[in-house]
Amino acid sequence: MRRFGTLLWASVVLVTGTAGLTLIVAPAPASADGRLDDGRLDLVPDSDPTALLLLHRAETAAYAVPFTGVRYLATWCPRGTTSAIADVSHVPGVGTTVSVRQTGADALGAGSAGHIVRGPGRERALTEGLVARNFRVVLAGMDKVAGRSAAIVEARQPVTDAVVARMWLDTETGLVLRQEVFDSHGAVVRADGFLAIKVDRPVRAGSPAPPTEPPVAPDALAAGNTGIWTAPAELPYALRLYQLRQFDHPSGMIVHASYSDGLSTASVFVQRGRLDPQALTGYTRVRYGDASVYVYDGTPRRVMWAADGSIYTILTDGPEEMIQAVVTALPSDTGDDGVLDRMGRGLARVGSWFNPFG
């Protein structure tokens, strides 16, 4: 993934005064056809240059800005609502620590209500870089979140121009202070943001950008090598593969593929075995198209099913329609439900690895 250059971002100046906050954007280098000349030819046309620059700043801030704060999270799905409030602390180069204060409807699932420590901000920075590749982004005004000035950036569907997300970006640091994600009908499916936040030390210009990940080829983890699964490079709803790995677990080898469109993420876990429905406490059996699956409506949403001698698990913060499309694009349930105790010690617990506040 190519990134905006330093020269391009340096053209943005934030000015505060009695009348409020103004964004001044100097003309950015342009190509012969008038497009932003930052080397990224895969951006959605007609995006607001100022919004693009603010998104790039947010991408860097997710990796480089230290903070402590209190965040809320609420998600909506056809079977109910979940919510949580947590204390969050991020130290660049170390990771993010989350301590859940309060949850509603078992929002975070079993095993997730303590401290969650995640990597040094790389995943969020990488996925935010996908927003401009999948959506038209525009500057939609100014606001305040947790007492801090914020620029509102909207992400819109390129064809319908429907708003799919709003992001409130801190004008001082670039951090995402608040975010709302909508489904195709305009209903809010996820909302999260800071109730309070403190930046622990001043952020200096030229803070290090998040490290890039090399492109992931669809056959990077071939079924011939693992005996499990080959991850596709892209799934429905413009979900792009950005991380692929395999790891040993006491219950057997697990393949983990991470996808994102920049706004929502979907982690696909695959492990050899057969599914034991009796071990899935709290799950509801539903049908997505021709697939019979088990759904846990916490945060993240968890979907499990068996197909072709393997157990598939999806962890996602995406809307219901995205989940259904992803499930139907993957191998379908064969109806071969058997008993495998190791499943309960492996994929049934992957919900505790997902940090919804990251």
C-alpha cells in the first residue's frame, strides 16, 4: 500500500481563533489529468483532498500517538444491541491495553472482560489506509468530541453516494475520536468513541509512520502446505486481505486471515475438524443463504460452521449484510455436524483475541 508523502501532508495547516477552527489546504501536486499526484492511482475519484489528508493523518496517529482515555462501543444487529465502556491506554511501539468497565448483553463475550493487550497500532493503521481505496471521502464540518476539536469526515459509496461512515478526527493529533458505521439502509450498526481522552505527551511533527506490510498473495499460505485452506485475496464488500498467518494450537493448526474495507474488519479462522453444536453456548443457529451457521451476537460478532472437514469461524464488527455475504462466499456447511472436543478449546474461544477498542 503506497502512502501519502511528507510534502503532501505538510500542505495542511490547522488554524484556531475566536471564530473556531479553519482548515487551510495549499494546492497539492497534481497529475496531468488533475488527480492528486501521490502515486496512488487506486483512490476512489472525486474525494475531497482535505479529507484524504486528514485520513492519512489519522492512519499515522493510530500508530504514533500515545493516549489514555475512556471509550464506549455500541453495536446493533437483528437480534439485539450490545454495548461496553472501557479504559484504554496506547503506548506507541508497545501496544494498547483495554480494561472493560461495563458491558451490556455480554458485549465482549466470555474471557474478554479483563485486560486486552494488542500490537503497537499496526493493524488499525493498515486498515484505515483502505478507506480511500473503497469510498469517496468528504469533509463534512467541525465538531467537538470529549472536549477536543474534531473534523468530521464522511465515507460515501462511490456509486450511490450513500454515507457509510462518519469519523470525527482530532484536529491536534489526528486520532479518531468517534466513528459511526451505517448499513445500506442508513441505520447505524456500530458507534464508538471517546468519552474522555488525554494525550500523554505532545506529538511532534514527523512522528514515525506505521510500518507497511508486504502485499499478501492469495496463495501465500497454500492448502498444499497446510492441508487446510487457501485464503482469497478479496471477499465481498471490498474486504481486502491484509494479514495472513498460521499458528500451532494445542487443538491443531489454525489459519488466520484478516480482511478489511477500512471501516469494518473480518477475521477468518480455519481449523481441521468437525463442529460440536453442544459446545456453542450462547450461539443461535441461523441460515445465511444456503449456509447453516451458528451466530454469537456479542462484540465482535462470531459466526461458526463446518464445511469440507474444517471448522470456519468469522469474527467481525461489520454489519449483518456484510456477514451474510462473506459467509456465502466461503465453503458452505455440509451438514456434517460431529463431535470434536478440541474445537471447544480452540476456535470456540477466539473471541477473546479480538480487541473492539483497538
